[in-house]
Amino acid sequence: MTRRISKGHQRVDMVKIKNARNLGVTFSKRRVGLFKKACELCTLCGAEIAIVLFSSDGKVFSFGHLSVDTLVERFLGRNLPPPNNDVHNQQIVAHREAGIRELNTKLMNLEGVLQMEKNSRESLREIWKRADVVWWESPIEELSLFQLQHLKKALEILKQKVEKEAQMVNNNAFPFQTLGSAWTTPNCAR
């Protein structure tokens, strides 16, 4: 078995990469790292950062907190007032409130589904109470589609349980009924 010998973590010389594919990969990785560090700096220190990158292909990538345009206009001296931290806080609050509204909508939908299930349960109970006979002898024509679907599902589950129970009874009652079991003698003539 041959072992691969790696060169480990080596120092990279700071010269332009000549291979176009390696250049693109390195640019993408370094760009992501740079944007991540800028985001961390904004979050931790409250700094206002704008980064504009042009790749060797001519593509433009930018990062800005709060906005690249606002920061560039301020840098160029277009007399824009510095952004207010209240604006940043308002954006955070607005984002949080949007999440809360979305969760409230989901909660209301789930409560509606729960109420529908409770209503269907109550209607099934009423049908069973009104029936003079046991529920499986009541006329099927009186049941709604929803109630029939529940009845079908209940019967399928009951069928599975009966089959499982029957199989367990057969396995436990006659454990030696396999070919060549202890109940038969090996040289039994018929």
C-alpha cells in the first residue's frame, strides 16, 4: 500500500497566477473571504464599508453596508448626511416584524386546520350517537365524503392490525411446522 505524501500547508508567493482556471478559483475564494470579513467588521464595530471588485473577466462584485451607492456618494462628497443608526435599527426591527408576521400567518393557518379537524371529529361523534346500531351497521349513504375517507383509513389500519395479529398467532401457536422440524421424524415413510 503506497501512502500519498502531501506537501502540507506551504507558503504561496505573492505573484500573479498564470493559469486562468486557478486564477478564477482563487479570486472566488478570496472574494468570499473578503466580503465575510467586511460583514463581520460592520456587525462588530458598526463600520460603514463599501467594496467594489473587478475580476480579470471584467465582472463587477460589490459589498456595501448600508448601501454601496450611499457610501460612494458620501465618499465623493455629494453632501449627503451620514446615515443614522436609527435607520439601521429600523431595518432590523422591520425584518424582525416581517418574520413575526410570517409566523403569525402560519400559526393562524395551523389553528384553522386544527379547528377543522375538531369539527370533523365532532360531526363523526354526532353521527355515531344518532345511529341506533353500531357504527359499522349505519347506512354509508348518510356519511359525507370526508367521513367516508376517515372510515376508509380506519378500516385500512384495522385490517393491518388484524393481519399482524393473525401472523403473530400463527407464528406462536405452531413454531415447529417448518420443514424438517422436531415434530417430524427424518425417515418418516408415508
